Amino acid sequence: MCGIAGRFLNSTGPIGRDLVDLMEAQRHRGADSTGFAIYGPPVATGFIVRAMGFDRDRLGADLEDFLAVLRDHGSDFLADPVTDDAGTAHVSIRMVIGEPRSLADWSRQADGLCDRIEIQSVGKSLEIIKDLGGAAEVADKHGLRDLVGTHGLGHARLATESEISPTASHPFWARPFPDVAIVHNGQITDYYTWRDRLTRQGYRFMTYNDSELIAVWISDRMSQGMTQGEALKRSIREIDGVFTYLIANRVSMGFAKDRFAIKPLVAAEIDGEMAVATEEQAVRTLYANEIDVINYDGPSLSRTWDIAPGRIAA
């Protein structure tokens, strides 16, 4: 079921509000959890880290252990961590850290604390914010409507196989590649085959959600010299399943659909801006006037939208 969406603007603007509107319009496609990947103003130095803590009562001690791992890798907090003030046991944490000597080595060691603090995203610009419930509830809890940026992704989840939890929901960060996020509607049938191959290459997966795998799969191909467009096309040939996914980084957003084209996707592009979603009625929450939409209903389709340098948040 699930619903996905993407949005980019001509310049820094209310990207959080727009994505909340897109996802609230698709709430009926799944309200087990809702998540957002926001590409906002980048930090001048270091990385923005979004994480999930699992015991609010002992968060201070857990952050001290997290900081010790950071310092082991030549990094530190550049500002005091900020947390949500909800009453849930789990807690959303935003940190700004100095650049570790090796992002991959640091994140691998930090993942050893994942039963207490799990990293949700790392990037100069990317912030992944996700939680249980529908778009409106998640937006109210985390102040999503107030977040500004240039582009982003959204996801409404109906859990079918993997667990229902804040961390098992979308979007997923392409661990350990900074600023890469994915949302996905569908199912990967050769998931365990690819997971085993990528794990043997040294990649780590925090969930058994097949969507997490696609993000790493694409990023791995790009690390070997493929363009995003080439990696998207290759995924259609090599990954088996029924899927439509959106993937983004600081400078581009793209999608791919499998060979059966069962999972829908529509887009509207006007005046240099774009909105894309599983359902046309969601896109029209942002474009109320009568406009033409592109229905990407054919098999094996893919496309990349480049975020022009003038649009990239600065």
C-alpha cells in the first residue's frame, strides 16, 4: 500500500509544510508511521546527525557514550544536542558534529550503540525525521511544517512484513553515504540475496526493511563510478520485485519503477518546481489549479531531476 512523495523548490522555502501536505493527502495509504527527508540549509563545517534514542530517562548517559565514540574518531559535538519534548519513551535527537576522520569507520562503531541510540541520517544538509502515526501527528510532534529547505521526500507506511517502529519506518539513510535518502513503495523479492552480498562488502543494515537495501545498493553503484541515472536503470534490471522508489541527495532526486509498473507515480512540474507522489490527488494539494500531470505508468521507467546550483540550500 504505502505512499511516497518528493518535492523541490526554486529556492529555500517551506519544504516541510509542502511535504506534510503531500503525505497527509495520502494518509489512507498507511498511518503506521510517517517520515520525511528534509534537505535544508547545510552546515558550514561538520555534519548534521539525526538519531533516535530509546530510553528518555537515561538519555544523558547514552549521549555521553555516543560522544566518547565521536572523540575516538577525532570529532566532537559542535553544539549541544537538541531533543523533542514528547512524552514517548523514544526520543528524536538532532546533533551537529565535527567531521570524523572516516565517516564510515565512525558510523560503524557508533552503530554498536544502536540498542540505545540509533543514527537515522548523516549529512551536510539531510535530516531524516520519522515516527509512529500519520503525517499530521508526526508534523506536530517534530515541528515539520516550520522546516525550510530546497527539496525532500516523504513516506506514509502500511507495515506488511517488517516491524512497526520509529526506526523501521521510511525514509532510510544510505549508510554510510552522507546526504542520501530513499522512500519506497513495493517489495524486493531477492532482498536476502542482495543483503548478503552487500553485507559481505562491509555494509551494515539496521533493519530488515527492504527499502533500506535499495538506498545502499544505488549508493554503492555510484561509488564505483556510475551516475545516478545509470544506477537507477541498472536497479530495474538487477533487483527483482515490484517497486517504485524515490532517492535523493544534495544535488538531485530520481525515481525508478520495476518491469511490471504496478506501483503508481505521478508528477507535476511548473515554473521550475516539482511535486511527485503516489497519487495525483496528493500532487494537487499543492497545485489546485488545473494543470497537466505526468503519469509515470509505464514499465522500467526512471528519471533524475537535477537540483540546479542556484536552488541548493546555502
